[in-house]
Amino acid sequence: MSNIPLIEMRDISIAFGGIKAVDHASVDLYPGEVVGLLGHNGAGKSTLIKVLSGAYKRDAGQIFIDGKEVAINNPRDAKALGIETIYQTLALADNVDAAANLYLGRELRTPFGTLDDVAMEAATRKVMHRLNPNFRRFKEPVIKLSGGQRQSVAIARAIHFNARILIMDEPTAALGPQETAQVGELIKQLKSEGIGIFLISHDLHDVFDLADRLTVMKNGKVVGSARTSDVDHDGVLGMIIAGKCPPGAIPGPGALQSAA
Amino acid sequence: MSKQQNSSANPALTDDGPIRRFLNATEIDTRMIGMIVALFAIWCAFDIASGILRGNFGGLLGGSFLTPRNLWTLLNQTASIAVMTTGMVLIIVMRQIDLSVGSMLSLVAVAGGVLQVYQLGPSLGVGHPAIWVLAIIAILALGTAIGAFNGYLTAYAQIPSFIVTLGGLIAYSGVAFLLAKGETVAPMDKTFKVLGGTIPASWIGPFWTWTLSFAACALIVFAIVNGRRQRVRFKFPLRPVWAEVTLAALGSIAVLGAAAVVNSYAWPPKLAENYAKENNITIPPGVEDKAGDAICMAGDAVVRCLEGLTLGTGYAAPVLIAFAIGAIMSFIATRTRFGRYVYAVGGNPEAANLAGINTRWLTVKVFALMGFLVGVSAIISSARLDAATNALGALNELYVIAAAVIGGTSLAGGVGTIYGAILGALLMQSIQSGMGLLNLPAAFQNIVVGTVLVIAVWLDQIYRRNVK
């Protein structure tokens, strides 16, 4: 791992109608690293990540990629920088097929400027085969697919365009045990390719299995960060529930002062 | 689970009955078949009913509906609504609505009329060849601008399109009234009138009708062959060859059948007589028969007869415009990125936004396109009537929306086809002109049209529930 983080989000703040959803939060991510983002519902982790993916515009703070400050004002900016997101809601257009979703916003076109549906379907078949070899329903609108199949379409979309930074918001929430294991394998594989991954999850086991480091948020603030090898489940639970930093974690602005 | 997946991937291999197998293999939209069957049923019913009520006028089933003359007129009457319907499909697919198209049509038609009659006519001289060109450009530009304005208010000012266009429905017809000073603006430029389909110059005749129809057949075959070649190239599952051949044959039969019908509608006798005299065509002698639509010489007089000189009208300009618009709009909806985005936004606006689609600008573009199509319809309508009035487009918004919905466009967004909507427009117009043929009172016609709309949507709901 190099010394320059792939992504550094510094002092990010965003408020919705007076409520500080994210309050001076800083996180970073190195190439080939998985960072778990943990916290209660409403702790601000999804909001923080939507700032990075361009869905929300931050009120304050800076974002650096490879040490250089970048401007992310909309989802297109983020994608242009190699940041791909798998949203908790999947964000699929339900009425069109897998290929149309995979290429939504960056369709392949023929020399005449028309949609090259055949080429898109061919590429979709390839990437879907890698993720979900049993998938055959390429002609159907994705609303007709099962939860797992929809999830694999959303994942395929995120990894197909040579992402450097992948954001996964509860990627296994809709999946059965076998599919969850598949996603775990996938994360390990992507990691080995040098992709940095933000993993948002409620599942402590997932995070301890897959993440190198974790950052806990509470009430919009970062409670603290730690290497997963330096803390245990109970310590992390303490961070999530009480905002108490165990030894081995680096406390953030949201940590209980007495705990340090 | 995997068995189910296989069956849906290879529909032709399942053990269903022959009809289901045929439908699966050809991938024909069953909903469209339903509409076509309903359309033919309505046509036959009107033909039989008109035969019983008013006697035989040469209709296929003994009435006056299934005659070349009536079907030809039906196509011309449908053109204006059909053109606007293609745009309304995209609007509704995008979860918006445009209630202002009728008033907008009146407004741009009156503006075009005023420009021709009061401005360009006096300044350039009546009949100047630039008049119709300038009028068309002005009408299309104004329509596009008003549509874009509707779209801007919807997308950027975030006023619901229902309200924006409800306001437009009321306001634009007021502007039209002021522009026309409450008068009927007439007559239109003589070249402009060609686009209305009421004069011989706007009928392309049998030769060009056949030529265009054969070209369309060639296009159908090319599209099928090309699609198959593409699928072979990427090793995708193929339709069976017999299904491809059947599709090509059905498409060609429909195209050529329609051509035969419009070609067998003869020019009205008086016009044919004038044309024959002007062009030194000899009118053959014959026996007078008022039921015929040919002309012949009975002594020195030119009379109607069964055998003699007939001039086929072929397609009229409005129908050709509607066909062209339908083809272009289908292309835009299914083959371009713009169309793909419209459907994606209709399916999930949030997802479209997160995928980086500029949904606001897209909304403006879709409404501007709607405005452009209203301009096209305004040209057809005012040229057809040879006049523009502030009531020219009255109630058109309702017919257009009804046609789109009958044609399978879902008001929930994300679902709808251009060809379905055009069929819907034809169905609506068939019902209206059929009832006109039966001399039913206007009030009764309204009751039927309203009822048909509701029943059509109800049947559609049942269909959609059962098809899954």
C-alpha cells in the first residue's frame, strides 16, 4: 500500500433543513483496501457516501483522489473519476432489461449514433456470466427478476466500467447465504485487483470478514476508526451504540471524550 | 427455478399449444393482436350496422364503412391525432402529462394562419412560393418553443406538469382567440393546403403508393434479416426461420393491402373530369350508374358509371406525414439514447438521476418534441380545414391522451409503444367516424367514446394482471 490515499474525504458536512446529517466527517481509503462504514440507521454513513457518489452536494469539506482535490457535483463527475456505487435500493430502472440498466448513462452506440443493443447485450452476458452463471433472463425488464438477480445486475453495473473506487451500500441485504458468500468472494477478488472499496453494512461479521479497517459513525460524526485486527466485536458495538472508542481505535470528533 | 429460466430463454421449445408457440416464436406483442382484432371487429360491426340502417354502399359486409372511400377518409382524419399521440406516449412514459396540446394546436395554427393571410400574403403577394415554407417553419418553431416552455416550467420551476399544462390549456386558447381576433383565419396558401389531403395535389396516386409500399416491404425484410444477422454474430438465441418468414409476410401483406385499399379509392367524379379535360385524357363511353365511382361519357355528358375512367388517389399527404412521424418516433423511442433515457426515467427517476442522466434537461426536450409534433398536427389540421380558428384543437388533448392510453401507455410511467398509440388513435377515430356514419347524435357519440376509453383501460389492466 502506498502512502497517498486513493480517496480522502476531509471535514465533510451536509445538512438537510437544519439537521446535520454529516458533521465534519473524514474518512480515507487506500488502493486494494476495504473500509467498513458502520453505524446506526441515520448515523450518516449512507449520506456521507452519497456525497462521494455525487448524489448529494456537500455543504463543506474537500475530497481528494490520489492526493489531488477533485470536484464532485453530480453522479457523472463521480463516475468520470472511477467511483462506482451499488446503492442499497439498487437504483435500477425497473422497466428496462439488464443490458439497458448496465449501460444506463453510457450506452454503446453504433457508428450511426443509434443504440448498439446487440453489443450491449453481448457484453452484459459476459459480465453476468462471471457474477451469476445461471442468469438467462436478458430480455426481461429487471422488475421481473428475483432480488438476487437484481442485485447481480446492480453489481455488474458497478464493476463493468473499470471502477477504481467501489461503494457498496448494504450489498448483501437482499441476498441469501449462498449469494452473500459470492459477494464476499467478489469483494476479495476486486480488492486483489487494487480497487478500493467502501463497504456499508449492518452486519458486523461481514465487516470483520471482509474489511481491513472500519470507521464508525454516530449522529453524523465519526466516532473513530480502527484496523479490524486491532478491535473486537464488543469494542465496535461500544463504538456504534455508545460512541465509546476502545483501545486500538483512533477516536474521531464524535467519540465520547471520557473514553479516550 | 432453473427450468423456469430455461423456458423463458427458449420460448419456442416449450410444450404449449400451436397458437402460444406461434406467438412465442414470433415474439409478437399479444396486446397488439388484441387491438388489431378489436379494430377489425369494430370496423365489421359498423359496416353491418350501416348496411342495415342505410343500405349497401359497396361495403365489404353490405354497409358503407368498409369501403375504400371511408377507410381512406378514416386514415386522413386520424393523421392529426396520431401525430400528436406519438409525442404524448413519451410524455406519459416519463410520468408527465400534457393537457395543453389542443389549445397549443389552436394557437400555433392561428399564428400560422395569421402569418400567411395577414402578413406574408399582402407583403409577398398571394401564392408566393416562400409563404408556405415560412409558415411551416414558423408553426414548427412556435410549437417547439411553447413545448419547451412547458417543459422548463415542469423541470426547472418544479411545477407539476398537470398544472403547467392545465394552465396552458386555458391560456393558450385565449391567446389564440386574441391572435385571431375571434375570427376564422382563411384561406390558407394554396401550396400549404397540399398538406391537408383535401385536394388532388396532395394525393400521390397509385404509382407512388405502390412504390413506397414496396419500399416499406423491403425495409421490413431488411430489418428482419439484419436483426438475425446481428444475433448470429453474437451467438444469441434465434427465432425459428419460419417465424421470421411469417413476420415478414404478415408485415408485407398489411402494407400492400393498405396500399390496394387507398389506391382503389377513386378521385371524386367532378375532379376526375376536370383533370381528364386539362390533360387531354379521353373519357371512355359507358352507361350511367350512380353507384359507380368511375366516369364515362353518356352521349355528350360526363356521368358516373361502373366501368370507365378512374384515377386512384393513393395515400394523401397527412397520412404519409403520420406514417413518417410514426416511424421516426418509433426509431427515437427504441433506437436512440434519448428514447432509452425517457423510458429509464419513467421506470425509476431516482435511478436515472444516479446514473448521471440530466433528467431536467430531458424533460424540457421531451416537451419541446411534443410541441414540435403539435406544430405538425396544426399544419395538417389547418391545411385540411383550409382555415385556422381558435377552436381548431378543442378537446384534442383528451383524444390524444385517450389514444395513447388505449394503445397501452401506462399512466404510471415507463410503459408504452408508439405503434400501440397510433393503433389507439385509429381505434378512437374509427369509433367516432363510424358513429358519424350511422348519424348518431353527437351527445351519444361522446358517451360511447368516454365509455370505450374506460373499458379499454379496464381490459388492459386485466390483461396485464393475467399475462404474468
